[in-house]
Amino acid sequence: MVAFAKQHGIAVRGHNVVWDDTRYVQNWVQSLPTQKLREAVNRRFNSVMTRYRGQVIAWDVVNENVHYSYYESRLGENASSIFYQQAHQLDPNSLMFLNGYNTLEAPEDEKVTPEKYLQKLQQIRSFGNFPRMAIGLEGHFTTPDISYMRSALDKLAGANIPIWLTEVDVAHSDESKHLEDILREAYSHPAVQGIVIFGVWNPKGCFSRMCLTDVNFKNLPTGDVVDKLISEWRTHNVAATTDADGLHRAELFHGEYEITINHPSSNSSSVRSLTVDSASQNNNILTVMV
């Protein structure tokens, strides 16, 4: 699967190394005595993260460890912190996500308010130097409260690390409208650097709460929403002329661009590449000497 993604230019996230929810911890793992459990977790990290090091852009290191605490209950309150430290050492160039649900979706869930999320994040970061931490917000919505979503993102943005919506779906009779509202709100927030849709295709029908296509890969209304927004949030072919000083200013969506430069006194042209992303901080300057 990773080879297929690389062949087609698709970025891959690693989900997940371990899961703090007891329901998703295998029975044989739960049956291990403490020292054997520590050894098994260590093997897991060294196996999967070494195998895919440099091939994924991010890892959900300990899934849903704001809600749950299985490994903390077995290995000590700093278990997650130790896991993130190990993950940074094994794959230092990938983002390490604290991934959880309901921080955006459900203001009534007091376990994972933005304040509680940031407390857990601070607990992990205080254990050592973790320069590649990131905030992962799953985004399993029913009826979204867009005002609350905005205020939660504002609060979390204070951590000054990347924010991604990692598993976005909607379970509602008007899911396509709500999906569009959610995506527009997330995309417009300056701290949000990525959005991942949670939709699992299955030959027998939709396998998850929301799908973008039917079994024949024909768009459903939710798929139409995603296609519409991708087209809207893309800079299409543009032709422009510099001013008298040879300057041209353009506002571009994030992405990779191929720019062809022609000069009126020359029959030749040159092609340059330009990448616009959050790291550029709106200051991408392409200088061409003719």
C-alpha cells in the first residue's frame, strides 16, 4: 500500500502505533505481565516505525490518549511521554500527532475540552524536547457547532504547532451540507495545515459513517462537495505581465506550481518550480534573471 501511494504521489500518515483504548488492545497484549508488556510495546515501536521511517509524513503515536489511559495504567503516568520520545528518536522528520476525538465535535464531552487536550499535550512535551509534535483532531461530527469549532481551533492554535483534522466524517441526514460547513471552517483557519476525510470504500457498500462514492466510484453528494471545494481552493492557469520594474505579485493557494517565463526581447522561455505552503509564511519570492 505504501509503495502504491508513493507511485501515485499520495502522502501517507501512520495510524496508529498503539491505542490507549482497552477495546482496541489485543487480548494477548492485555494478558502480559508488566515487564513483558513494556518489551512488547518497545518491539512494536521499533518494528513498525523503523520499517516505514521516512516513508510517512506523520504518526498517530498513541491514539486517543486524552480519553483513555490503558498504557498509563499499566506502565506509569508518563507512558505516553516515553512513547513520544521514542517515536521522535525513531523517525525524527515526521510529525508526531496527539490524536483524539470530540474536542471539535462535542462541547458536552468534558474529558476532551480544548483545555484538557492542551493539558495532555503539555504533559507530554514537558517530558523532553519534542520538536515535531502536532495536534490531531479526528472530526467525527453529527450536527456540527461551527462557532464552537472555531473557538476550539483558536484555543488550540495557542500551542503554536500544526493542527490537522485527521478523520473527518458526518453522520447526519444532511451530511453533505454539514461536511461543506466543516471543511470551509477548517480550511479557513490559519492554524489548520491538513484535512483527512474518513470514508472507507467497500465492494458491498459504505463501510464507514460517511462515504464519498458508491461502490462503482461514482460520486455521492459528499463527494461532489469535496470535488467542488478542491476546485475552488486551487489556483488555475493564470497568465500575467510584470510591471515596469519587472515585478508581479500573485496570491496563490498552497500547492506546487510550474511557472513559464517569457521575455519580449527573447524567443526563449524558462520554466521554474515554486512550492507554496505554510512554511513559506506568505513570503515566496521567485527571482528570474533574463
